[in-house]
Amino acid sequence: MTAILPQVTPVPEQFTPVPDIEAILASYPQAKRESLIPLLQDVQEKHGYLSRGAIARISQYLSLPASKIYGVATFYNQFRFQPQGRYHIQVCRGTACHVKGSAAVFEAVKRELKIDAGQTSRDGLFSLEVVACIGACGLAPVICVNGVFHASVTTKSVVKILDTYRRKAAKNDDEAA
């Protein structure tokens, strides 16, 4: 009986260089497997997320399969695989926030933005993340937008908070035009 093997798409020998990724890689001469996490952190800091192209280039540079790199990157919550929105929203789900209603707040944010945790809105304005604890338990429930804390958030205040950021984005876009 002949075994049927899955078709494997060959990985090209050369990837189109991305200048800022190349600069990051150059800062890790003779890099080995132990450089993977710092490399991923640096690329994400520069790009805001880890693109397929970036992972493919790191794979080539470290002589590691891309699957290994994805395995490491998906293990840690710090790594993202799509760009964040202009306004990155973190919804705290720690104990104090949970007791004070953060589940309803999270559902209200999802409903208002029509996205789920780990996603970015179609207009690129908002991205959403659930965090275990923001460390502002006395202000529960809390959401954080680009480092700005919003305390005692309710399902009604979610709409007002998001509208404030929408107006801010529209104003900034108008001024830039």
C-alpha cells in the first residue's frame, strides 16, 4: 500500500528583505535559538505585531522552522499576529473587576465594536484585548485605552468612552488633511 503524503509548499530560499527587520536581525550577529524571544519582541516593538513575512525571515535567519517560531510566539500572550488598532483597549478581568461586572463591560465593548478579543476593527481604529489584571482593583471595573485608565466602567459608559475616541480620531484626521 502506498502512503499518501500531504503536499508541502516549498519555502523560497530568499525572502524579500524588509529594511527594518534586516536592521533588527543585524543587531543579533550569529544568533541562535536562544535569541528567538528577544528577536520577536524587537520586531513586534518596531512593527506592532508579528507578520507572516517577519516570521518567515526570522525562520530563515535562525535556521528554524517557521512552525517552531509560531509555537513559541503563540505560547506567550505578549505576541500579536495582526496589527493593533489606533486605540488599543484592554478590558480587565481580574477578580475585583469580575465581581464588579467586567464580563458585561467586555460584552458591551465587543457589541459596540463588532469585534472579539484579539481582533482589530475593520476601520483599524480599535483593537481589543482581555487582560488578567491591570492592577487598578480599587477602580473596578477598569478598561485601559492606550495606557489611559477608565474607572468604574458600565455598559452605558462604554459607548460614551468609545465615542470620545472616535471623535478624537476624526478630529486628528481632519487636522492632518
